[in-house]
Amino acid sequence: MAQSRDGAAIRGTVLDSTHKPVVGAAVRLDPKGALGALETRTNAAGVYAFPGLPNGSYILTAERSGLRSRPTSITLTSLTDQTADLVLEPPAAGDMAFADQPNFTVAGIVDRTAAAGHGADTSLRASESLTRDTTSLKPDTPTAAIDTKEEASLRAALAASPGSFEANHRLGEFCLRTGSYSEAIPLLRAAFQIDPSNQGNEYDLALAQKGAGDSGAARVHVQNLLAHENTAELHTLLGDLDEQTGDSLGAVREYELAVHLDPSEQNYFKWGSELLLHRAVDPAIEVFTKGSEAHPKSARMLAALGAALFAAGRYDDAALRLCAASDLNPADAAPYFFLGRIDGVAPTPLPCVEPKLHRFLDLQPGNARANYYYAMAFWRRQKASDDPHDLEPVETLLIKATSLDPKYDEACLQLGILYFTEHNYEKAISFYSRAIEINPQLSEAHYRLGVVYERTAQPAKAKEQFRLHADLEKEQAAAVEQQRQEIEQFLIVVGGKSAHPSPN
């Protein structure tokens, strides 16, 4: 191919489904890891060109009149020009309902110090905690048990035929499945050397290398596979590798491409989670909403949507989605945990929450958190009551939570608060002290212990607890701020205008 004087070029023709040139098609080139995309339109012959490009990886798409090409991955090396023809296709059945395009573009990274959030710091911290937990929500699929007989059989087969592709691949695949990445890699690499054309084995090798933290080696194999076939699975794996190496911008673009190629529940969830993790809250809501519409039986999609709505300060909407998630799979504890946490920091009680937490307690009476969260929801409802007997169920549930989990610091703290409201200072001191013994970093327990010491005429002890509280608050605020600054925030463009994250 010819070589551009100032850099390489990517050029080609946009075609319709009958392979006729398309005039005026919008062609978009996303430089991987760079800021912003390049756009052009095809000429009267249906031809487009992006000249003067530096070496690197790019994603190419074209669109015209509601038709869109499949994303094409191109890597420029040695400033050598590349040609790529793009074919416009109608949206596949079940594809994304954004008119094939989301209502936003991730254009780059903004200043890391501009932390986004809504409400008081307590709500913000709760939101950030929910966001981190959202990314670890698992799909509703059972985990396969390890078959020791299968393992013995596979090892025997390899011992009998050490030069066999099948024997190396099957044992390597087994080790990959069980998370033994360091053992899987040499087996899958041996199989690759025997038959480098087997794409399934090469994909497994890339997965094992990713699992072992060797993202560079894994990327080489994924790029090689993409040269043969452009699949959502490969773009998802590239996104995972980008995230592993700190390229969050590259990761979110790969996850978006994966959704366009295959709008599966897993791909929607990956894309939305990446957006939420990097504080692109409104885009995350959009993606999780579309994902929930496409996969209405996914409890984790609804739970993730609830977490995103909570991050946007939409507490009632968040509770409704989380309550719906708990209805989809009542035995799954995760939506209840989310419900209990948002109900504890929302400005007012959330109507649907208490009945769902009551069901959680009925289903799992031996779960310490089920007892704790229902106790707290019940207590919130009883706040206006002056009858001390109304709080007896709260005391019973909290005591049960601490007996089920003797290390449950929050339950001990709340028992201390309960006894303090009843002027039972001796028990309040006992449970505050127990909470601190379990978790010395629980700053609220230090503060409240200081208050009760002050109330019982023990000023020296009170002063010491207030000092510990102040020191912990400073340390924890600094740690939280450091975490916020370490998370890159996406610069979102909506309707051609930048939408910066909202400041605190």
C-alpha cells in the first residue's frame, strides 16, 4: 500500500446491502485511548478517507438513514495506509433501542478532582460504595462444580500424549475454568504452538493470560483474533484488558462496541458498570434502562439501575428498581443489601423498602444482615412514636443480628444508639465499646461514646473519644478523596455539548 507523507491513511467505500456505494454516509473513526473521534462523509462515489493518522488502534463505523455498519477494528503500524470497506445493515432484531446510537458520547477524561455526586457526604459515600459493589454483581447462573474425576482423566490423557493438541487444550481449558491461570497458560500455549489456527484455544490462552495479569500478551492474541473475526466477545475481552491496564476510556468504548455487536445482558451490564464506575451517572442510567428493557428478567440489571438512580439523587426511583429486582429472584440477597443501604441514608423513608426487607427476613431468618436491615427500616418508621414498647422489635432484631454475627460492628453501634435514646447509658457504653473493639475505625462509635461519657460526667474519657473521632474523620476523608481522585471521570457529550460531572 502507499504511504502517506504526514502519516498513514484509512480509506475505503461505504456500501449498501446490495454493495452499491452510499453517498453522504457519516463515517466515524474512534482513536483508541485518545480524546475525541474523527468524522467525515462519503463523496459522490461513496468513498471516505482519514489521512495523516499516527500509528495506533482505531474503531471505524458508518451510518446513513438509520442503517449502520458493524464496527471495524484497524491497527496502523509503520505509517502504512489501510483500506476498509463498510457495509450498512439494518439493526438486528433485539438490538439497542437508541435509534442505534446512545444519546451520549464518551469524549475523553475530565479533571480527576471534580468528584461527582448528589446530596450530603453520607449519601455520596453510600453511592460510591454501591457503585463499587454493583460492578461485582454476578449473573443469575449457577457456578459449575469442579469435577475431580474429569481432572484426573485429563491429566492421564496428557501424560499419555504430551504432544497432542487436544490433550493440552482440554486440560488447559479445565485449569482456566477453575482459575488456575499459571497452570493453564503453558498448556494452552503448547496447544497454540501445535495448532495456531485454532481460534478457540487462542481465545482461552488470552483469557488465562488476562487472569494471570499478563495483559500485554493477552492483547496480542485478541488483536490477532479480531483480524479474523470482529465479535462482541473479543471487544469485551479487550475492554477488560484496557481496564486492567488503566485505560478506562478504551474500556468503555470496547464495551459499547460489544453491545452493538451483541446486546446481551452481560455486555449491557459491562458497559453500564464502566460508565457508573467513572461517574458518568446519566449515561449509566440510560444504558441500564435499555439493558433492563432488553433483559427484563435480569435482577442484577435492575439492581445496577437502582444504584445508578441513587447516585443521581433519585431515591424513590432507585428504591422501586431495587424492589423490582428483589421480586425477580427473592432468594438473592444482593438487592436486599442494596435496599437496606439506600434506605438508611435516604432523606425520607422509601415506601416499598420495608415490606421487601420483611420478606428477606422471612426467607433468611438466620441471616444477620436480614435482621439488621429490617430492624433499621422498622425503626425509621417508628421514629415519630413516643411509646418505648414500639422499639422492642428493633432491639430484638439487632440483638439477634449480633448473635448471628458477633463481629457485626454496625449492629452493635445501633444497639448503643437505641439504649442511649432510652437513657440506658450503661448498655449504651457497653455496645459502643463493643463496636469499637470490633472496628476501631468506626468513627461514629467514638463520637457517640464521647457523648455518653459527657452525659455521665466522665469528661476525660469523653475528650479522648472526641479526639479519636476527629482524627479518624480526617484520615477517612483524606482516604476517600484519594480514591475519588484516582478514578478517572468521563467527559460526556450530549447533543453536541459537554456534560461535566456534577460537583459535590
